[in-house]
Amino acid sequence: MSNQTYEKITINLPSKYVSFLKESSKEHWQTIETYTTEALMEKMSWDSTEEDKFWGELADKEKSKGMTSVEDSMDLLSRMKNA
């Protein structure tokens, strides 16, 4: 993460979450910034994986109906994401 540009943001959290965040970052020998950034990136990655899984399953379902192939569906989804 050292080659990245950072921006400062402020968020309001309930006190119990601030305490948990501080304790968890210490337990992992990380700064709050690093711990929070890694947790956020992990969550975003998981969300993306789950979304890909959902669309892949939907494409498989449509393929079984004879509407389109998985490859065509994935190609279309890829083009839509990158539009």
C-alpha cells in the first residue's frame, strides 16, 4: 500500500466499534489505517466475488434454457461492467 495515494476521510462510528477497531488493529500489529483499509478491501473483494458468482449462476440457468452460452453471457456482463 505504500505506492498508493491517500485521501483523508472522517466517519462517525459508535464508541463500541471504535474500541473494537483499536483493539483489533493492535492484535494484528497494524495501524488503524492499515487494518481498516485491509478490512474494507477484503469486504469489497468478497462482494465482487459474490456478485460474479450470482451472475455466473444466472448465466448457467439461462444456458440450460437454451437462450445463450455461459461464454456469451460472461462476455456481455464484462462489456456491461466496463461500459
